[in-house]
Amino acid sequence: MIHDPTPEAVATARQRAGHTQAQAAAAVGMTARAWQQYESGDRSMPASAWWLYLLRVGRITLADLPAIPERQRAAVRVG
């Protein structure tokens, strides 16, 4: 799995999903301008936004996400 997607990977994932930049951005709760910057290489996409987008478009499942180290897992438990 790509942890730091290249601008080309971001654009390719969006195009394969059939989204415009604005639709892709809305799918993960960001501005269209931010998405444009990721695709142009002016800014690096955070891994969390990349994984969320891939989840939203069905390219990965929750099982595909990297494991959370035990110390961090304890901090993110909901309950």
C-alpha cells in the first residue's frame, strides 16, 4: 500500500473512481483547492486522507489499513 501517494497516484485513483477533483475532495471532507494541490504536487497528501479516499471509493477495505501500534490503539478506543 502506498503511504505517501505521488501526485500521479492521487490523480489516477480519482480518475478510476470517476470523480472530479471537487467530488474527490468532498468525499474526504477537504476543499477542491487542496485536492488540486495534491495532484499538482504543490502539497503532499497526508496518508490519512489517502487511505480515507481509497476506503470511500472501495479500493481498499479496513483490513488493508496499516496496523496501529498498541500504545496508539489504546488512545483511540471509543467507548
